[in-house]
Amino acid sequence: MADVKTPVEPNVVKFLDCCTGIEIIYRGTLPIVNGDIYVYIGPTLLPPPQLELGKCYTITLEIQPNPIGYPPVPAFSSFSLASDCKDIKCYQCPNCYLVIPCDGTAPFVTQNVIFGSYLDQFVTVSAPGFKGCAYVTLAGNIDCTNPVQASLDGDVPCDCRLQCYYIENTNGFLYVDENNNLQQVSALDAKPFIKVCSKVPPVIETSSVDFQVVLLGDCISNTCPEQCYKLTNCENPLEVIYTNSDTILPYVYGTSTVVNLLNREGCWIASELARGEVCDCPIDITVVASYEKCQDCIGYISYKLTSCNGTDIIYTLSDLSAYLGKVIKTDCGCYTIEQLTILPPTVQDIFVLDSYDECIECTRPYWKLEDCTGVAADIITYTDVSQYVGKVIKIENCDECWLVSVTEEHLNATTVVVLENYVDCIACATDLPCICTVLTNYSDKPKTYIYLDCDKQYQEITLQPGESTDRTCAIAWYTVPYCSCFVVKLTISINPDFPSSEAYIVNAIPGEEINGYPVYELCQGPTCGTISFDGTYWVIYDENQVPLYQLTNNQSDTCVIGDWEYYGGESFPESFAIETYNCQVECNCITLELYSNGVVIGTYQLNIVGYDGDAYPIYASSDEVVELIHNSATDCWELFSNSVNVGVTLCHTDCPVGTFNPAGTVYYQTKDCTKPIIYPTNFTSTDFFQTFGECQNGVCPHPVFPNNRTVRPGYNTPICTPEKYDMITCNFADILYKIVLEKRYGITNCCLEEDDKWLIRKELIDLQALKDPNYNCPDCPCSCNSGKTCATCNCGN
């Protein structure tokens, strides 16, 4: 197919109506000079568009690539040359006046003949939507098909300020100079931009597109004032230069505000000065290039991220230069990095969670092994020990006991061989025998103890002041410290059907005690009070240490648990309640894993950071990006990322452990990573232990009473063993000591009945001791079978 050549001869004729300014186009050409004015003398043309008989038109010839859509032009004989639009040959146009308001209101046209007396003058005008000073002139070629009803306001003369305007990218415009003369600027003179002093806002040619008109201020001595502008370095905002060159105007007020300058390195943002800013040493500048954004000028450094499994590609402008040659982990998975020097079509911000040398190091999970004693350095391993998370293991070539947990740490990761596993550190580390023990609490307040029994199970016991345990078989004993935190729940029931509750975590203030108990801090927003024991009750104090509430009946020996009332003992109304309960011990740590096609691509550890009004814990990651929150209305746990609901749930469980729904190729799974409690052994002198030998099969041995005296067997220990004789004698001596204390110091003995038993036993063994078992008894005058006894004969003994 041959190329279609662009015509070189005019092929369309434009007719501009002298009265209305309406343009009519025909196909063809005429032997006229562009801009000549002709009156149309016939014939009548049908159909439209049509030229009207007797009207004058300004005719121009133009070239268009495809004029086929226009009707053919009438013959040249249909026209008669006129001198101008006011030639007597021409149809006399109705009066049409252009009114240009001074205040920036859009110009309008009117046919009120009274305006003919005020041509090229300023006068006070009233019209719909406007009242004020305006300039009046003939409409000329401006369309007058929609005139408004305007009038003069009492024939009051007025004037407008002469102001400087910046006009850019127009096809011409009108303005009024300092002498009240209407001036017309052609498209050639108006482009690319121009500054004029005008008493009215410039009236822009209607064919103009994407133009700008900016008011620069009042003119001085009929000229625009000198303006100062600043250029700020894109890469160093502290580096600023000033200029009063008009060449910078299109970049200050245009869309391409970033420029390169001749003989000056860098990219610069063109702008007006801030209010009060000083124009310091302005210089002449020459713009050599312009851009819309700094980045377009400076150039782009972008990065292409390819997932380790090859299924995902991400582009970013985030600075990842420090990770080139590495593999990074993001919340979307593991990616290799490639640097580019282009602006990718789509980009997203990247937050790097960690970096690795190889993809395998990034994609596999890791576990941390912590020495139970805290002495040995932690071990990071990628050996699968997931079944031991929260438990304690022993590994090959190490004597220590290691607590297992999930971790994101990976440096110096190694392999391990598991030999044994235990429920906790104590069970692993304890090789001691099970000892029969009696523990007495000699302190002035109740104390709770934990002991590990012979089966390596924890047991708990609380002793009142002065109270002792029974003989107890235990491998080890531990103290139970007062709780370091508890939860305060406040409920207000203005409407019984819709109670409102809030819960707060209360933490012990380190190192602070009152009356031998911890002091806790309770905060509601920025206001913090305290909770402490006043010697009788636990009391909540406000920020000024004024007592507000008291816990009359504490339900725990190791924490502050129960229902509160007003300080002084007055009960709360039914619409108000305060209760306290233990911080959650079980399920206080959750490991969240994100799977894609069965492969873990992200792991997060979530810990309790607060409680909701229904006393459910709120879990969050350390950076608070990931949250796990219970929805009481649905009884489901919901997962949030950056405060946005992910759309997965785990329902009808108090501990959020399991697989979240829906579960497709990408799904979420949680595990319990709660660490076992390691109880302290910080006993004091008031914790008194007595031991009675090693237990056998979990049973204490029979009592053994030591006898350190040298006694001839059978002499002064008749009818009993030396051990029993010593036990009776020692108790008798203790009773005599109590009698001395009573007689001398008035200290009353409270156990008289028990003492009587030992006194009788002492008298009996003393009576028996009077008999000499080695005495040679002579023949008795009585028979041993006679029923009589002989005081000195064995047969009667």
C-alpha cells in the first residue's frame, strides 16, 4: 500500500462569525488572503452548518490531514469583500459588551446598550453573582450567545489596582494597562510565558490548554516588581541558592519544579520564598533541564527481589545496598537481591527482618538452647527439636541441661544430637536422693513452698507462721515468691445488659516493699497509682497516695487475688466492680508460623502485652507488627498485621494454639512456647529444715533415735532399746526445762496432756531400772506358779 502523503495545499476554509465569534469549517479552498473579511451574499445553504446571508466572516485557509468530514465550501462568487466587520455591507451585529471584573470573577458579556457609553472605562457593575468594579469594552470576536442581565450601579466610577501577572502557555490573552487601554497579546508573544501589569486578571484565549495565571503582587512604577526565588538541593536541603532571574518562573509555577543548572552540579527544587525568608545574595542562573521529581533528576537505584522458591518477584526503591549478595527475610518470605538502575513499573516498601548468606539458611527454622544454670553460652541449632520446645534436653558432648525454644537467631547455628529430655531444668539437673524432710516456717507470715517429690513431680504446700510439715519425701525444696504481676479488672454496668469492662496489668516495682510485701504500680493511661499491703489489707492508692479501695479477703497466699470494696469496708454498688486475678502462667508465649505450600516462610514470637475487657490476653510481637486478639462476640482469635485484620481465625479455645482458618496453600499455625517456671531457692534463716534419712520407694524411714552414751546393754535401759530409752529421757528433760521456764519467767506450757504422757513413761522406765537383771536370786519360798511375786526373784519379774 502506498504511503498517504500530507497535503501541502490548503484544504479547509474557516469562517469566523463577526458577530458571534462562532467558527464554521468547509472542505476545499478559496482564492483569498488569510484574514480578509467577506460578506456572504448567497445562496441559502442547507443543511447546517451554514453561512447566513448578509453576515460578514473572517476567512482563513488551513491544512488538515483528513478534511473529508466537512461539507464542500461554497463557490467564491458567493462572497463579497468587506473592509472590516463594521463595513456597511455587513449585517449590523447586536450590541455586545465584554465586562471584566477586577476581583477575579469570570468575565461575562451583556447587550445592555447603556454600557456603550462607558467603553474602555472602569465602572461599578451589578450582575447575577457579581457586584463591583469592572472594565467595559466591546466583545469583538468573543461569543455573545449567552449575555447576562447587567446594569450600572448608580453610574459610580471606580478604578482597580495595577497588578503583576505571570501568564504561561496561552494562545493569547487580553489585559488592561495602566492607562486603561485594552491590550491584546498574540499567541506568539504569549509563549512560553510573559509578565504584564494589568488592572484586571488577564482574559485568556478560549482555545488555550494547560495554561497558568499567577498573581505576583502590585506593580511598582507601572512595572512588575523584582521577584526572588530559591533553589534547594535535592540531596542536601540545607544547601540553598537564590535568584531573581525570570527564567526560573516556569519551573516555580509549572509541574516540572526540579532543574539542572548551567555550571552547577546537582538537582535543585525551584520554589517561592517562605514568608519572612531573606533573599540572600541572588545570582543569575540558566536552566538546562527540568524534571517533575528529584528522583527523576538524580536517577533511580532500584532492587529486584526474587523469592527463594522462584515463585514471586518484587521491585522496591527501598535502600537495600547493605544486603547485596545476601538473602533477606521479609514478612513475605526469603528473597535474593539484584540491583537495577531503572524505575520499575510497580514498587513497594520493604522491611528487612533479617539477612542470611544462603536461601537454605533463611528458609529453615531455628531453635535456641539455653543453659539452665545460665553459665554456658546459648546454642543455636537447625536440628529439628520442635518436639522439645518448652522442655529440657541433654545433648551429646555436653553435661549441661538445655531449655529449648523457637528463635529467629541463626548466626553460628550448628547441629545437635539429643540424648534425653525432661519436663524442666530441675528434673534434668537433679541427681540428688529423695530425702525425708521436715520444714518449719519460723517467719511472721504465711509462706508457700514447692518441693519435687521422689517421682519428680512438683507439689505445693503453704505453712502458717510456726507451722511445720509432716515428714515429707523430697528431692529439692523451693520458695514461691510473691507474684510479680496480676490483673485488675474494672467493670461498670450502667446498663446491666451491656456491662463495660477494662483490664490492666499490674507489675511489681523492683526492689520496693512495704510491710514485707511488694509494691505494685497500677496505671490508667498517663496516671499511675500504687497497690500495697498496709499490714491488714491490700489497698489501691491513687497518684496522690490517697487510699481508694481495699481487698478484705485475699484468696491467695502468693498474690493479690479477689473482689475489692471501698477503702474502709463499704461494698460497691451493683453497677461497679473491681476484681483481681493472676497473670496468665500457661500459654503466655505463642509461636506463629506462616506456611506457603507446607514450607515455613515466617516465624514470630508473640507474648502477652495486655488484657481485654473480658480478661482475654492480648498477644503481640516485640515490634508490635503482629497481634493476636480475641473477639468475644464470635469466640474466635483474630490475627492482625500492622493493625489490619488478616482475615483468619482460630475459634473456641482459650489458648490460641492450632491452624487458623481458612487454610489454603498459604496458612498460619500457632504453637505454645511457654517456658517452664524455674522456682528460686532463696531460703532465709526462718526456713528451718530437719532431715531424717533417705526415702525408700517414696516413704520416709522409721525414726531412729541416736544414743551417743556409753551404756552397758540392758543395765539402765530395761524393757526397751537404748534408742527408746534416750527418746523418753530427752522428752522428760524438755518437760523439766518447760517447768523451769514457767516458774522463773512465767512462760506457760501449752501442751500439758502431751507432757503427762512422757512423764508417765519416764517413771515406768525408772522403776524398771531399779531392778538388777544380774542379781543372783536365792530360792524363793513361794512357787512361781502360786500367783505370788517375789521382789528379788527373776521368776516374778
